[in-house]
Amino acid sequence: MTDATTLDLRGLRCPMPLLKLKQALHKTEAGRRLIVLTTDSGAQRDIPAFLRHTSHQLVSLDTSPDGSAQFVIDAQG
């Protein structure tokens, strides 16, 4: 089982969710999983776009009608 850390970024506006995620990934060991919670609609576009340019893997993105989103990310080395 992969260890998971939850990063609660709800209430933060662009660009803070992406900046906080970058900081967290920098500190996260390879093989760990990050669960990221956001309410900023821009994050649903920005985070997957950012991850495509990294070695980190977006496992899933779940959105809710209220605009919140949950990203599951596997950190890589």
C-alpha cells in the first residue's frame, strides 16, 4: 500500500494551489501518494498541465458540482 498525505488547499485562489503543490512535491519522497483538495476552478486545469511536465503521475481527478476537486498524485523521484 502506498503512503498518502493529504494537502488541503481549499479556499486558496490561483496561483496558490499550484505553488503549494510544487512545494509539497519537492518535499515528498518517491513512492508516496498526495491527495490534494482544492476549490479553485483554475487548479483543475493548472495541476494536470503542470504534472504532464514532471515525472509525477496524476492517478485520478474527481470533481464535485460545488466546484471542489480531489487530485490523487503519485510522487516520483
